[in-house]
Amino acid sequence: MKWAGWGREDVVFSHEDKPGLGPFLRKAVGIDVRRPVAPAPAFAGLDIPSSRLPAELRDALEAVLGAARVSTEARDRLLHARGKSLPDLVRHRRGDLGRIPDVVVRPTSEEEIAAVLRLVLEADAVLIPFGGGTNISGSLEAMEDEVRPIVSLDLARLDRVLEIDETSRLATVQAGVFGPALEAQLAARGWTLGHFPDSFTHSTLGGWIATRSSGMQSDKYGDVADFTRGLRAVTPGGVLAIRPVPSTSTGPSVREMMLGSEGRLGIVTQATVHVHRVPEQRVILGYLLPTWAISLDVMREIAASEATPSVTRVSDPAETVFSFATRKTPTLLDRVKSRALQALLRHRRVDPEQMCLAFIGYEGTPRHVAGERRLVEAVVKEHGGVALGRGPGELYDQKKFDTPYIRVFLLEHGALADVSETSAPWSALPALYDGAMGAARGAFARLGVHGYVMCHLSHSYHAGACLYFTFAFGAAGVEDELAAYRTVKSAVQQSFLDAGGTLSHHHAVGTEHAPWLEQDISPAGVAMVRALLAGIDPGRNLNPAKIVDAPAPAEVAGPMAPFGAPDG
Amino acid sequence: MKWAGWGREDVVFSHEDKPGLGPFLRKAVGIDVRRPVAPAPAFAGLDIPSSRLPAELRDALEAVLGAARVSTEARDRLLHARGKSLPDLVRHRRGDLGRIPDVVVRPTSEEEIAAVLRLVLEADAVLIPFGGGTNISGSLEAMEDEVRPIVSLDLARLDRVLEIDETSRLATVQAGVFGPALEAQLAARGWTLGHFPDSFTHSTLGGWIATRSSGMQSDKYGDVADFTRGLRAVTPGGVLAIRPVPSTSTGPSVREMMLGSEGRLGIVTQATVHVHRVPEQRVILGYLLPTWAISLDVMREIAASEATPSVTRVSDPAETVFSFATRKTPTLLDRVKSRALQALLRHRRVDPEQMCLAFIGYEGTPRHVAGERRLVEAVVKEHGGVALGRGPGELYDQKKFDTPYIRVFLLEHGALADVSETSAPWSALPALYDGAMGAARGAFARLGVHGYVMCHLSHSYHAGACLYFTFAFGAAGVEDELAAYRTVKSAVQQSFLDAGGTLSHHHAVGTEHAPWLEQDISPAGVAMVRALLAGIDPGRNLNPAKIVDAPAPAEVAGPMAPFGAPDG
């Protein structure tokens, strides 16, 4: 894994096979893709703080795990220090490394994890569980002023599917398994979990649970809260064991306390999750819809219809333009299709400046897929949409996990990019969208930067949807990149709350989103979370200061600052 | 409402229009329906403890609510003292009234509720919220030894649908509204919530939320945890306001803490819930399936299919016999149909002793209903089932809310009856069923009583189902009716836990199910619930001793008692 970027060392994003990208980025954020301006610094040049692990704690950890699974090696500790948010990458690349863990431990069993937790509590140390390290909300980073020893607990060796209950369609899986290894183990027996977040290749089941993850096909397979029925976790009060029952009436839900708990209540060791037979047919089809307002209507009407597609995604015009700009060199066939498409668009009076690219997924028997398509396409057609067939969907399917790489490419070429996503009732979405776009553009204007903001609807529900915004701006002339980033991010976040949305649909609270928690779930709600955390972890040894109790970053305005106030 | 029975004073269950019932009950539980043996005692003969409400608290409550909405009237207090479990009814009818509330207050707004809570906390009194009063798990009863003043807060005046967001298909509804009034207000604008628990006519939205209710059509409309998106509650930390967002990533779920909280965290004042357009077609069809084992297979295969019926219910042979015994006098047409049915059953080799009566519901457009039927009936036919058409389903639909009345009829004729339900993975259900039936019959044998136990599958999920058991036994010769009841109830409950099930699918924990909570969610899970409750309500003023911390009833064996040990 790259210490200052995304994903595997051997995967590099390039503009060279995407002829539209250079012109697009020049226009959108004012950068030149041919000229890297900020390459990753050399690892050798970093000044990595040495480990403060007390000898007694090291000895005790080694007695439990063996010396080979207790690491104080500098690069190992650095790789476990943060997630992959833009501030994480910027600070790492600046050499501003913060308070990195003193030791990385690699247990292989629940018993070893319980022993590690006991040692941590006895030593009054801090324990931070680590899955894939892709969190973008600050959930993994220790507080700058933490004086106690910091233990990063890497779960990657708990990587097996333990059991598949084929009758109940439930799999019991260790928490440290990465997405691809999990799907491979399930596929070997004809099953799938169907959970495909953007981070899929580099994130783990335990991380998904600890942050309330959603995947691209959650419309069908459910968010992590839907498919996680049972779980086990090592907590200060002993091993928590929640039975994988389909529904229960046992008071305030402990299962739903562990979901999204970001290591503050304990370490999830395994979970029992819904699995599905690999469907007979699986297809993602592309559509063009005339405008964003119509796109929201189409998705809402599909959600209210008798169709239950596996994917409902539609990009706004700005993201549609971006999608076309990242296409690889078109073949002759593409160009022919494209001419036919242009004619069709003219015929249907779709304005290319306003049009929105949608992907809708269907899974099941051919008869089911055909029935779903009939229902969905009746809605699409009624609203003047155009079906594009399988081509765009297959393209989307192939490159769906590549998106995070482009952010590092942008960073190296002088642009800062990140994401914010929310969910809200259908009735709130048009104003929420306008508010967020306006907030980002207002922040760009205040900063005097060349910026771009775009959005897609990524998940549909009965009563609303997730809107997922990506913002980017050229950093040329910006004095403090982090302060500029926070100006934009804060403006977008505040616009969500002002419009009735939530602070995050599936990226957790961490420290980045914590300033908006009171506005989201009200002070009385924060008091409940705080009561729970304080009761279970009175010494604040478990990933302290995440979700609640984080000091606000200096650059962020207080949570009650009026929307639009200059806060950079 | 009856103080010693179920439902409206003017509704009485009678055997006279059900010719099969008398012979059935004589055989099943050894009672004579023509001879009531235990009529309800006269209200006038009760010795109702006088109110211990301190004058200062009364004055303060009256200052907030006005004297008319602060009642210390004896019957009013008695009606708010307990729910409708068998022990509740038996003790009320014995004149064993327990620690009844000292005052019943009837606020009309969130502000008044907040004022009442402040007064209660200042006076170190106890507050118990009251919706419809139909809880059967002991959630409403104050502890026998409670020395502080007890305030019952009746929410019935918060009975309005405040808003319907037609775009988002969300209704914001006050918590005290009863089922029929809620559906009437929604239906006036073409909407339905679709939540129909057995208690529907006598229970409230707030009660459903506080106890994690499910309804007969929850397969389609969802359990209360699914359809309750937002809520407001008065808590000691202020007014909790959870936004009605479709999905969110805000840490441990406060929404899911309030669900099932039984008044221990505060008083739910309103909720924003999913609503649906009244479907074009709605039909419940009856089927006969050859055996119980096959019935479980059929329901599991339907759950794994592409069909999504609104109701999936199947009775075991014992409950099927009971259902036929409660039919009203058959018409000539019925008898003709019945002869044809007998011939069909012979032809399909369905053994009348083993057959199981199923109801499956379909809703939507005619095309959708037809498609669903095709999918379901392919499964039914493959397993040798027989379609009965609409007759039984319509009958079921008409009498679905009458079932609770029969329990009081039995009580007055010398038999004790109650229910226990659970959920578990599909793979666990056959053994769970055998275990529960064996546990009930073993308890009957130990007690030397004439007993009957029957079961139906009431809800299907991806990974499992709810099994709902009803047990009854003749009380002739039983020395202590409550002790005998607990012997049976405890044996059934313990069998659920032993077989991997949960202590309750939709009837809450209260005090009745609390002895099994540690076995269900593990001691570490109970510690989390306890930490939450202690943090929010350190003075134990909010419905104390429910869910956790209840003293075990003397008749109940400890939670770790081995299954089957004599405990009566």
C-alpha cells in the first residue's frame, strides 16, 4: 500500500489513455495534466517519530503474540497512522505526520485480541483497530496530544469465511477480510455478499461495520446495517456475542450500537452476514436523462414503483461531463454509436449541456430482469430519457474501483479534490443539491480558486436518496492548502445540515464530521452516544475522541456557524 | 377499556356461533365452554390503594396541565397499572393490584410532556409512559416496592397525523394515536402505514416504537424499526430530534436506541414513518400444505425467491385444527366446498392430521399480484400444497384483531392461555419448534395439567422467520395459577434461547423476558444497554427496572438454569 497515496504501489492513474481528460481538467480546475507539480516526497526523507512503546508493554504484547507480530518498524507505524482523506494525504506528503502509533500488533484470533485489550487497559494505553486504512473521516488518527502509548491493532490476519449456513443464507466471516478475498471465498461456493463500496479492494468487513458502509449495489443487498445480522466483538466488558436472528425485540439495539462505533466500544472480530446466490443474470444499463430535476423525479418514481433494481445511480450534468472526459480512446464503433446517439438526443430534444448519465442495475432470472426493465424503462421513457444499452454500464463496472486513484493524480498535478455525501428525504433533495453546489462555488469564490463541483445520486430508498458530491480546485496561489480544503468541505457539510440532510450517508463521523453531529442528531442524541461510550470505556482507551469529544480543527467554524459565513 | 380483560367493554367473545369450538376446547384443555367458572370480579369489590401523590407535585402538575388532565381517580389509576399479559389479568382479577400509579396525567403537547418530566425529576418521582396499555411483557408495571410517587403519562391526546410529505412518502405522526385513528387519517388522503399488529385496535404508534412492534403485513411494510425514520422524544437531556433521513452514518444509532426503549430513555412524542399508497389490489389467499416440515421449506423457498409477498403465515397442524374449530356455523356453500376440498386432499395425499393452513398476501397492481402468485404458487405446488382461494384469507382478515378476546374467554372458563414468540435463522427453526413444543408439553406433564400448544410462522425474512407459539391449559386442580403459568412460559422461553432464537421477536423485554436477556445478547451486550440507561437516567426515574435490572419473579428459575429443569 502507498504510504502517501491510494491503493497498490504498482497501480498508477494516467491521463494518457484518456484524451478528453487533459482539456477537461484545464477548464475545470486550471491544471496542466502534463506537468506534475507536487510529486510524492521520498519516504527516506521523512522524519518519523520513534516509538514510545514502554518496554513492559512490548514484552507483554510479545508474550501474547510473539515478536514477529509486534512491530515498531517506522514504515509500518506510518502506514497505520491515518486513513486516506485529503487532509491525511496532504499532511503525510508534507511530512506533517502527527502522533503515529507506537506499535502495530497483528493478532490472529479473538482470544489474542482479548489479551491485547486487557494489556492495553492495564497499561492505560490507547487501542485503535485498523482494517484496510481507507477511512476518509479521521477515524483512524490518534489525537496530536496523546501522551499514552498507542497500539494499532491490525485485523488483516483474521481473513477467513468461517461458515456458510446455506439454508439460512448466512455467512460467518472474520472481520479482517478484504473485499476481494471475501468475495473469492464466497464465490468458490456459489455465493456473494454483494457489498461493493468504492474502497472495496482495500477495505475490510470490520471496517465496513465500524463505519456503517454502503456499497454500489446496496439498493439490492442492503447497507451494512441491513446485512449484518450477528456479530462478535471484544469489549472491555468481555466478548460481545449478538445472535444472527432476523429480527428481535431486545430493547435498545446493541447490534446497532456496534455499527458505526469506530472502535470506541470494542473490536469487531467476526460477523454473520446475509449472502445471496450469484444471480443468473446481472446487467447494468446506461441511460441519458434530460435534466437533473427530471433525474431526481425518475429515481423517485422508480423507488415508488414495483421495480427493485440493484443499482440506481445518476450523475448531474457536471459529473456527466466528467464521465465522458475520462473515457478511454474511442474505437470506431464508439464513434458510430456516438453519432447515432447525437441524432437521438436531438430528436428527443435532450440538451447536451443539461443531460445526466444514469446507470441502473438489474439482477436475477431473465424473466425477472425483463420485468424490472419494463417497469424502469416506462418511467425513463415517460420523462424523455434515452437508453444507451450495456456499453456504459460495462465500462462503469470495470472502472468502478479506480476512482480513488484520480484524487492522488490531481494532488500531484496541483488540484485538491475530495468528497462529501449525505442522504435526505426526496422532497428535500432539489434544494439540498442547490445549496451544496452553491456552498462549494461560494467557497471557491471566497478563496479565489478555480474549482469544480459535481454530484451523483448513488442510492435510492423508500423515502429519499444519497447525494454524493465531489469537489476539486486548483491549488495554485493557495497559501494554506488544508485551510482552503476545510473552507470548501465545511461549506458543503453545513449546506447538508441546513437542507435537512445528514452529515454522512456512509463515511462515518470520525473527527472530520464530528462538528456537525449535534446539528444532525440533536444535543440530546449526542448525550446518548456520549453516555454509552463513557459507560463502556471510562478511561478513554478505545480510539478516543472519535464520533464525539474531538477537538474541532482550528480551520472549522463552530457547528452553529450560519451557512455561508466566511470560515476559511 | 376493560379493567380485567381485553379491549372494549361492549365486545364479548362467544362460543355460541362457533359449533366446533366447544368440542375442541373440551378435548384440548379439558374445559366446558357452557360453564364459566371464573367471571370477572366486580370493580366495586376491589380494594384500590389510595394515591400517594404529594400535594406539591399535584399542584405543580395541575399548574402545567390544568386539574382536568391530572387524575387520581381510582379506576383511572387501575387501568394504567399494567398491560394485558396473562399474569396481569390473573392478578387484577384476584384483586392483587400491586403498586398502581398515584396519578395519571394527560398532556397534549411536547412542551407539556417536557414540563411533566422536569417536575418528575425535581420531585424524584417515577414516570411511566402509557399508550394503549396492551403490552404483555410487564413493561408498564411499577415495581412492587416503589416508594416514590408514580406518574403514568397517558399519550392518547397526541393523536394527530401532523404532516404527510407526499413526495417522500413520509408521514409525521404524534405518538399517542391508536391504530384505527392513524389509518383513518392516512386513508383520508389515500395513504396507509400498513402496520397491523394483533393489538392494532388498542395500541399506539408510540407503544409500537417503545416495544419494537411488528404487524401482520411487516413482510411488506417493515417492522417498526424499518418504517420509523425520524422521531422526537422528551429526554432528561432535552428534546431528542432525529431527522427522517433514509440512511445515515452517524455512529451508534440513536434512532435504534429509542426503538424498544420502553420509556427508559424518555417519552417518544412523534415519529416520521414510511407511508404507502393504498394498493390497487390486496388479496390474502389460503393454502393447505402437507406437513409442518414442508411448510417451513415452502416459506423459506418463497423468501429466497424473487417473490415479495405482503403476508407469509402458516400454522402448524395443532393451530390448523384450532383455526377450523373457531369457524362460524358453515353455510351450505361452505359444506359443498369442504366436500370438494376433502376429495382434493385425498387426491394429493394430504393427511388431514398433518396438514397446515397457510395465508399468503399479495398487494399491488393486478400484473404484479399475478406475477407474485405465479412465483409463490410454483413453490407451493412443487411441495404438494393445495390452493384454497380467497375464502379463508377473507375470514382471517375479518377476525384478525379478535384473537386477544379469546384468552379472556378461556380464563373465565378455567383455562390459562398466553403466547411466546421468537425469531431464528431458517436452519434453526425445525429444532427450535421441536424444542418449544417439547418444553411446553414437558411443563404440562410436570404440572399434571391438560394442555395444548400450537404455533404459526408469522413473518419471513432473508435469513429466518418468526415462530409464534400459543399455549393453554386447564387450571382445574392447579394450586397456584401464576406459578403454573410461569412454569410453562419459562420452559418455552428457555427452549428459544437453547435453540439459537431470540427472547422475543416483537413483544419487548419488559420484566417478563428480562431473565433471558443475558443469554440472548450476552453479558457484554447487557452491559452496553445498562451503560446507556444509567448515563441518561442516573436517578432511575424513567420506568425503572424494565429491560435490565428487574428483580426476577420468584417463580422464574435463574437465567442460566438448564433447560427442562423443574422450575415451577
